[in-house]
Amino acid sequence: MRAAFFCGLLSVVSSFSTHAQECAPRWDPTQAAGNPGMPAEIRSLAGFDDGTGRALYAGGFFTSAGGVPASRIAKWDGASWSEVGGGMDGAVLAMAVFDDGGGPALYAAGNFLTAGGLPANRIAKWDGRTWSALGQGLDGEVRALAVFDDGRGPVLYVGGSFTGAGGSFASSVATWDGTSWSPLAGGGINGQVLAMKVFQDRGHRSLYIGGAFMFAGRIQADNIVEWNGHAWRDVGGGLFGYGPDLSEVRSLEVFDDGSGPALFAGGILASAGRKGVPAVTIARWDGRSWSDVGGGLFFGGIPATVRAMTVFYDDTGEALYVGGQFTSAGALPVGRIARWDGARWSPLEDGVSGGPAGIPAVDALTVFDDGAGPSLFVGGSFTYAGAVPASDVAVWRGCP
């Protein structure tokens, strides 16, 4: 009996071992084959349950999705694409889910003036049935959204390149509490906001804001700054690129690389902090100091651009996935997307390729479960993911 038990156990272990060896992260050809994707660039991805089940929303410059008319925003339910309430008349560049007291809703922002045919200046709310405006909206482009509790409960933070929110002065950053707009009490930002992320630093949760700017309120803040809900704080001396027009933070993400949670900043970067720590396109902030991330990212030997980051758990553990326009990570060849496990870079097969003028890019990354388990969805401007045809959107599967 004991022999039979161990024979059965060995059979199960052997079967599991064989399955584990056969399973490997990969680009999904089945999903891509059934999904013609978009004929134009994707800039944002977000999951949202509109009452009919959780779905993936994509925003960008496109006017159709999977052969279906879809103006700048579309919904993927795991089987097909559909339009979203008539869409927008301009690009959707950022999305976030926020509950203003009436239940969770999807907020979409960018450079549009109408949503579903109704006036909505650069930002609108989708409740699963209809679009609605947020007061008078913004007078300039919106590039980043984040939900942060600044002491009065969760509110929606909006960043971009505007000078007015709801008809009142607000320089590049403002908040929406569900009924009205407010500027930040500490003053605005003197440039463009491109990224926002909540991170707990020194025991306090703060909102970190990145972009292309030099001042926040009255303090010097080179391209990145911390907002604790009441005042601005410098972040280790800031981040620097290659001059005023070649210096920006485009993406922020929190990842625990084994040494505790840290804030990663990506964009057009050359160095970090007052001591000028080398940090080519990406840098790591642990709450005390900046450090390099694996030698940085390059395009043909030239410093490149990071445009998107997210954390995804695949077959070997949790890792930071980074997308942009680079072709190498450290000295390792990669195709516009790479995986950082805290110690080394690795590619996602051949990455993505093709695209407008033959210059592919990854602009959006998010994790979404479309029924096959949590997977990494990749958006941007490309025509292939590995060897799989993929029109601007692709799926990277891990192992269950």
C-alpha cells in the first residue's frame, strides 16, 4: 500500500515537473490572432468593471478596434472589442478608476473636448452607461491621473500642461473631489506633469509627481517632487537629463526588488541627485538616495526613453516590466520592453517590432485577467510581439 502511494506521488510530481518545464512565459498567438487590435497608437490601459464584468479599456489615438469603430477609447472583454459610449474627439492619454461617492467609475483624460458627443474639456467620467463632464474641466492637456488620500479622503489628482481647472487657476496639477476642482495649497508646478504614483517613504504615504519642470510651489524640484498632502518636498536633489528640452520623467512605479519597496522613475534621464549618480533612462529611489538600475536602457548605444512601467508576477516571481523605445538593457539586447528582477535585466523574447516609420514603442503596460489568468497587456505602436502579429496591443502570458 505504501509502495502504491509513493508510486502515485511520484507520478503526480513527475507530471507537475514536466508541465513546469513545458510552461514558459510567452506572447499569446491565440489572443493576438483573434484580436486585430488598433490601427493607431495606444497610450493608456486600465481595468474597470462597468457592471457587466471586469474589462480592459484602451485609450489613445485610434478610431477603430478589432474592426469595430471606436473613437480614441475601446473596451476588451476577453473575447472582442467594443466602442465606449461614442468615444472622444481627441486622444485619451491617461485613465484611472475613482469612487467619488457614487460608486467606482472610469475617468479618462487627454486632449479631447467632447466625450460621447457632450462637452468635456480634457477629462470625463464613464459610469458604465454614459459619459459626464467634470465641471468646466481643464484648459490644457492632461497626461496623468492618480487617486491619493491627502487627509480629506481619497481624491483624484490630475496632472498635465494646463493653467486652469474648473475655471480657477491651477498650474499643471489639480484635484477633483467628486463635485469641484481645487488647486494645490502649496502652489502649482512650472512645467508639464507626465506621471504620478503613491509611495510610502519614511513611514508616510505621499504622492510623487514626475514630468518636465524645475519648481513646485516655491521649492526647486528638478523633474520629480513629493507632495504629502500639505507641502512640497524635494526628492534627493531631483533627476536630470541632457538639457532643458531633453530631461523628463515619464513613468513612476513602486517595486520591491528584495531590499524593500522602492520608487522607480523612468524617462529621458542621465543622472540622479545632487551628486550626479549615473542613471540612464531609469533610476531607483529608496526613500533616502538614488541609485542606478542595471546600467540603464539604450537605443543603438544612445540613451533611450522609458515610457511605461508596471509590476507583474510571472513563472519566476514578481518583476518590474519596463517599456519604451530602447533596444538594449545594460548590455543585453531587448525589443522595447524588458524585465527587471532586482538584480538583472531579461528580454521578453524579441520584444515588439514594426510600427509607424519602422520605429516601434511601448507606451502602456498593465496587468489584467481576461479569463486566462493575470497577464501583462502591452500597448503602444508596433505590428509584432515576438513573432506574433499584434497591431499596437499584445499579451504576455506568465505560467499559472
